[in-house]
Amino acid sequence: QNWTRGMSYCLHSETYLDTGPIYVRENGKLHVVNQGAGGIQNVTPKTRPFRLFSRGFSVELCMNREDDRARRQRTDHFIFTYTKEGNLRYSAKSLFSLVLGYISDNVDHIDSLIGFPEQIAEKLFSAAEARQKFTEPVTGLRALQKFTEAYGSLVLCSLCLRNRYLVISEKLEEIKSFRELTCLDLSCCKLGDEHELLEHLTKEALSSVKRLLLKDNSLSDAGLRRMTAPVRVLKKGLENLLVLDLSCNPEITDVGIGYLLSFKKLNCLDISGTSLKDVNAVIKRIQMQIGLVHSKVPLKEFDHSNCKTEGWAEQTVLQWEQAVMEAIKPQDNLRSRTAALRFYGKTRRIEEVVKRKLVEAETKTSGNLQFYKEQVSNCHLPLKREVAGSHELKNGKKRALAEQERERTSKQKHLCLTVEDWDLLNTY
């Protein structure tokens, strides 16, 4: 009975903390200590179970959480595969893949990639592209600019936005971030003369463009004057242009064609479907000043099959297009509901937002006006007589002097700028 007295003393002491009922096992039976009498009862009391935590306490189990603000879900660190026998096997990812995934999740926080190895940078770009980092509104643009500043044409060397006006309007800043493009297809986009992207074409960032397709873009003489101003005066901008397509722009006239004569490196030109008044005079002028010959048959350079989106960001452009198409889908449902309400007379007839496809304009009666530069010149023909050769030599010198005089006068004409040209140049 001594241990019961000691326990009773402990129970009645002031320093005792209430920890609930105390159970004692004796001779195979479970007894509870009676705190009031200090004895032991062999009857199991009906007491509530002891709670370690309060009733309102809750625990949340968090695993693989990186950023609570963005609620990003990190991929697992293990790779699960199945053996031939059908057993599940898992292996840990390499440290390189883990680091690559972490950097791609935070690619918008990179300061610079200049000097970074392009082999690893391509894998980093693919990892960020798989996570659709470049489709985010603000961080995507900042991340894309880091790659374009460091790698230029590797990110994208050719861009085809044919019939993709919605992509241009939604991702204009991203498109303007691409540098060192060599091919740009903006056909059938109805941009007009005042579009911001056409103004961006005159910047130094796109001086590497060699192939520019602007078919069916509602361009006029004013747009061509603005686009060629840096080349005509400052010898900058689209000075390296080799192929130019301006077909199906009925607002372009003979005056606008005169602005194109500053592109001395042109090899192919298409001005079909324009409003030329004197076609023969334009053909002779193009042949005399930039050396392009009128083609009787359509040229393969303007069939648009060679212009494709090429580079690291090829899938990124497709992701942009898919996002734009998904944003348009709800309008189709609204249109069907509006038509049903109108059928039952519950709504008045209103103008609908018609989503029409941009249709290419057909060429006018001027026919095919495509030009190309002849690669072979007949300047090595044998001479029949020495006397005839001397006369031809003199005549050749006279013709050369006359051509030089014509070029000099034509240059003077080009350098005589109007007040509008000077105002336009001051904006650059």
C-alpha cells in the first residue's frame, strides 16, 4: 500500500499537472487510480478520450512547394518506368536535369545569358518552353528578351505570320524582340501604313532581313515612303533586302514604286495587283535603275512555300497561336445563343462581330509583275575584227559615260528631299 499512498500524495500535490486519468495494470487487470480517494478502482471509468490537440486544430501537409505566390507545382525528382516483366521501377533524375528545371522555372530572373554556352542555352530554352514560360504576359516577354539578346538568329531566323493578324496584335512586343531575322512573312495581315510593326521594320534590329513578304497588307505610297526613308537617305534599315513582295496592295501607284528603287541589292520583286498607270514605263525604270528583268512566268520565290518559322522558338509561336484560338472559341457559342434568341423574337437584330478569314486579293488586269535579276551577262563574246572592236570600244566608253551621267542625275533626284521626308527622318 506504500506505492498507493505515494501516488495519492502526488495526485494531491500542488505541483501536479492534470494529465488525465492514470491507469495501473496489476495481476492481468487494468485499474484506474481514483484521484479523489487516492485508491484504485477495478472498474474501467467511462471518461472521454484525452485529446492531444484542440478540436479546431488542423495540419496541412505540403510537399514540393517552391513558390506559394505563384502556386507552382514542381515536377517529381524521380523517373518512373516499367520493366519487361511489368514491374514499376524508379530512378532519380540527374543533378543537371534538376538544376535545369529549377532555372527554367525562374528564367525571368536571369540577369543575362551573353557568353553562356549555346548548347546548354538551347536545352534551357526547351525546358522553359515545355513549361510555357514564354506565354505568360509579363515574365514571358522578359525571359524571351534574355535569349534574343544573347543568341539572336538561333532563337529565330525565319518567322512566318501569314494570316495571323491576331497573333501579331496579341504578341506584338514579343515579335519585336526577335533580332537578326533573315525572313519575315507578314502576308494577308491587313496591317496598313500606320501599324507599329511596319515602323519596327526600319529599325536597326531588323537590318538583317533579306526576304520580306508584305502581300495583301493594305499598303499605299505613304507606307512605302516611310518604310524606305532610312535606306534612301541614311543607308540604314532594310538595306540588305533581296526579296520583296508587295503584291495585292491596290493603293500602291507609280509614285510608290519610285521609292523602291533605293533597294539596290534586290534580286526579286513582286508588284502584281497594284494600281500602276504606266506599266511599261515602270518596267523600264526598274530595269534601268536596279537591274531587274520582268519575268514572263511566276517565280518560285513568291509561292510562300519556302518561308517557314525556324529556330528555337518555333514551338513558342505555335503556343501563341493556340492560346489566341482558344480565346476566340467562346464567341462561337455566344453567336449560336444569339441566333436562337433572335429566331424566337426575344432580341432585336444587332450587328455581329464577324470573324472572317483574310482573303487574298486577286491581281488586277496588270497581270504578273514579277521581276528578277539576271545572273549571266553576255560580256565575253568574241570580236570579229580589230577595227570593229575599236569602234565598239569607243561606243562602249560613250555609253558608259552616258550611264554614269544618268546615275549621277538620278542620285541627285533621290537626294532632293521634300519637307515631309525631313520631318519623317527626324522621327528616327
